[in-house]
Amino acid sequence: MANPRFLFDECVSRILVKALRKREPKIDIVCVGQSGGPSKKTPDPDLLVIAEAQRRLLVSNDRSTMPVAITDHFAKGLHTWGVILLRKGFSLARYIQDLVLVYQATKADEWRDRMDYIPY
């Protein structure tokens, strides 16, 4: 199985996305509100459906509504290719380090129906 592919929601800083792409140019990232990604203001439940359909690991820092959306998503019998929630208060370098580790050291199928927080 291939490395994870990512969908970053609009809550995630574009500075983080730009720095991550610079650090790991091969990483496949689509962002909400950008070309190829869902439109801005896409509700969490719809983002989960889109991420599942595109086989993308969803990355968000929306720790208030996303966990509820994930629970509802699973309750409907739906699945994910993973969800990562970014913990508050860490440096940009730390987020990049952990996301690169996820990309390089795991395979997409390892994230199936899994939610985790980073930094760990």
C-alpha cells in the first residue's frame, strides 16, 4: 500500500502546508479552498465523506467539532482513511516533523478508521 495522501481542512495554517511541502516535496496534499480541494466552509461531515472517497487522511486542528463529526460518521457505518487532529501549542517545526513521520513511516491502510492527535 502507498504512503498516506492528505486533505488539510481550512483551519490548518497554510504556512504549515507550505513548509511541509517544502520539507517533503513528494507528499500528496490537497487543501480545502484550494484548487482540487473541497470549497471553503465545507461542513465537517462532508469533509469526512470527501476524504473517504478520495482515500485521504484528513488533517485538522478543529478539536471542538471534528471529534463529534467523526463519531457521527462512524455511527452511520461510514469509514475514513484516517483523521489527525493537531494539538494546540506546538511549534511549526514539531507539526512538520510529526506529519513527515506519518508520511514516511506509515502506509495509508494503517490509518483506516483511525483518529489520532499529533504531536503524540
